[in-house]
Amino acid sequence: MLERYTSEELNTITQIILSKIPKDFNAEEAEEYEKDYMSALKDFKKEFSEKKNLWDTFLDILAGGVHQSPSEHVMMERWIEGEKRDL
């Protein structure tokens, strides 16, 4: 990143990242989120490395080529887990 961006761009990126961190986020939650995110990223990479069958190709066409990002995957998994606890 240091070679690709200027110091001004890096400052802007840092400010954007800092503005997105919730105020009530603690270190334990950060570690749990990192673990969940890395798991989702691994699944994401695996999905794109596998050869698609006809059905997967059809579903991709219906979805318009849009794929869930790792962060969206983590958010959805946490939402589902929260729903399960409420039952």
C-alpha cells in the first residue's frame, strides 16, 4: 500500500477506516469478527476456484453476476445466529 498510494491518500483511507469503527467495539469483538471474516474470505475464495456446473451458472445469470462479499456473509451469518437464539 505504501508504494501504491501517496501519504495524503493513506491518510484519507485511514480516516475512512476509523470513521467506520463503532465506538462500543472492544478487542474481543474485533478478534471474533476477524475470525469470522477470515472464514468467510476462505469460503469466498473456494467458491471462485471451483468449476461451476450448469445449475450454478444458471443461478449466477439470475443473480446478475452479483456475489455476496465476505463482510456481507459475516453480517448475514450473525443475523441468522441471532434469529436462532431468539427462537
